[in-house]
Amino acid sequence: MIFQLNKKPSNKTFHYNGLAIELHSEIYEPAEDTFQILEVLDVNECDRVLEIGTGCGIIALECARRGAKAVCTDINPHAVELTQINYSKNLSLLKGNIEVRCGNLFSVVKPGELFDVVIFNPPYLPTCAKDRIGGSGWFDVATDGGATGLVVTKRFIEGLRKHLTKNGRAYFVFSSLSDRKKLDKYLSNAKLKSEIILSRRFNDEKIDIYRIYF
């Protein structure tokens, strides 16, 4: 995973599949894990999509470009604002649409709201106090997976069943730096099936994309 942390707001923009994506220094920038998700993501026209931790909005925008109806959330208010900006900038390219909500995991999902696809690139790095960068704290929120690297992922897995349609699928990122046996236990306890659909090694870690279903 490659991180870039700027002290001042960034107005950098990059392009992906014709989408113009503005970046911001308080928000996790798309990296290898992001593009692994995009590579394997199966989203169809009119799918109802939930993306948790949307960041700059690139994944939600790509889903909407394909015709999906996406709800994207982030606990970081800078990310919510930036995703709204990127949505407005790319509106003419989208066959679907996006609704942006500020909140933590499933906290802003409405009662009875179900999704065909759920996507989450969680904070997955095993982290102790000395590893945290500090500052505004938003960078740590995006990367800090607690001592096991799975603190947030566990909560995601435990809450997923209530929000996924019967034939739905979910995608999330796992790092080999975390405890896979614990992850398998969490998935088993939640009575979810899973498969690794893409693995790539980057320096000292392997990044896996999991697909989950009932």
C-alpha cells in the first residue's frame, strides 16, 4: 500500500475510465487496493449499491457510470464533500446516480434498505499507538485497523446480512498483515460464504479482494 500525506489541501485530479477525480490531502487517495476492487467489481445496470468509506468517490462513480444506483458513505466529512464535488463534475458521464451520506459503517442505512452490492475498503493495517500519524486524525481513521487489523472489518461482517439482498454480493479488502484465521472465524460466525477473487503482492504484504455472499 502506498500512502501520500500532504499537509495542505490538494487540488490534484486524475482520470479513470473518463471520470475526472479530484483528490484532497485529508482523504485516502486511490491506491493498489482501490484498483484491485475496480478490476473485479461485478456491478450491473440498475443494481442497488452501497459503498462504505467512499473516500474521493471513485468506486461509487464507476458504479454509477455503469448504470447502478449507489449510496456511498464516509465518516470523514471531507470525503463526503469531495464525493459530492466529484459527482457534480462527472454527472454527464453517469448512467446511474449517487447519494452521499456522512456516517459510520451501516449507521446511515435506512431501515429495510437492501443492496445488491456492498463494497468496503476498510482500514486494515494492524496498528498500535506509535504507528498513528496524528494531526487531524482522518488519515488514521482510513488506515487504522486496530491491533489485529480487523477491528472495523469485524463490525462490517457482523452487520452485513441485514443490508444485503438474498442474491447479493459484497466485496472487501484484506491484508496478509492481518490474522486470516480470525477473519475466517468472523465470516463463519456470521454464516457468510466467501472466496478470494484477486490476490496481489506489494512489498511485504499480499492484498486480497474477498467476495461474500449467503
